[in-house]
Amino acid sequence: MSNKYKNIIVCGDMGTGTSTLANGLAKRLGWEHIAAGDIFREYQKNNRIPLWNTAAIPKELDNRVDEEFFRRMKNSKHIVFDSHYGGWFARDLDSVFRILLTADKEVSAKRIIERQHTHQETSKEIVKRRNELRAKFKKLYSDDNYEDPKYFHLVIDTTHTGVEETINKSIEAFENL
């Protein structure tokens, strides 16, 4: 196993499989898994905020979660992080293996709509949430594209890639890079 990387960050747009991959990697490696989305969904649920309305999440919560993720990426070991913006934050951390997942927008929207285990969204809400995430990043942090492949060691298009294949590609790249 690679000794160069002490943590992994999995990033990507909604419906690309980031949570599935992060969970799968954590299980396969025997590592901890932490998902930013879980924190934000819990806050939105407790405060009756629609999922698409990321602008209603207080800036202080965003900053606190992002700062904590960054601190743990720098100082902890054996964690698989799942975060939209995490690859951008970890872009200069040589000890963090960064994975970006992409997928066709229609395919990813279909995956989101078919979810049974988290929440139900409409196509309009998915587009709103995508736009809100990008606008919030720009407002809080930078005009950069946080999904720019230059920030990542590995980019996988999951449009036609199954879960096991995506996990295996990630493990292989992680161990051999």
C-alpha cells in the first residue's frame, strides 16, 4: 500500500457516485469515512431548509466544516473524505490522494431522482442545488472551478462505470501512483 498518501478525498458533482466510492474505499482500506454532505443535510433537515437551498446554510457552518476537513486532512491519517470542495482545499497537500468523479448530467440527475435512501428531489431542484453550490463556493472562497481536473490525481467518468470498477480503479491508482 502507498505510504505517500495518508488520506483520500473524493469529490464530484451530485449523482456522480462520490458517497458510494468514499464508503467503498473506506471499507476496503479499513479507514474512517467522513462526508461533508451528511453534516449539511442534517442541518437542513433540523432547520427545515430545502436541500437545494444551500444559500440558507450559514456561512459560519460552511467555514467551520471546511476548516475542520482541511485541518484533519493535514493532521490525521487513514480517512476518506467526501466533499464537493475538498479537492480544491487539498490541492497543495501532497499527503492527500485526490479523486474527482464526473458523469453525464442527465445520468447523474436520474441517479439522484431514483435515490431511495436519502431524499427525493425534482429535476428543477437538482439544477438549483448545482447552481447554489457553485455560487456559494464563489462567494465564500474563489472564482476557481473546484472541479478542475488539475487539482486531482485521478479523474473517473462514472457515466458507464459500475461501483466495483470505480473502487478498483481508485485503489489501483492510490496504491501505484
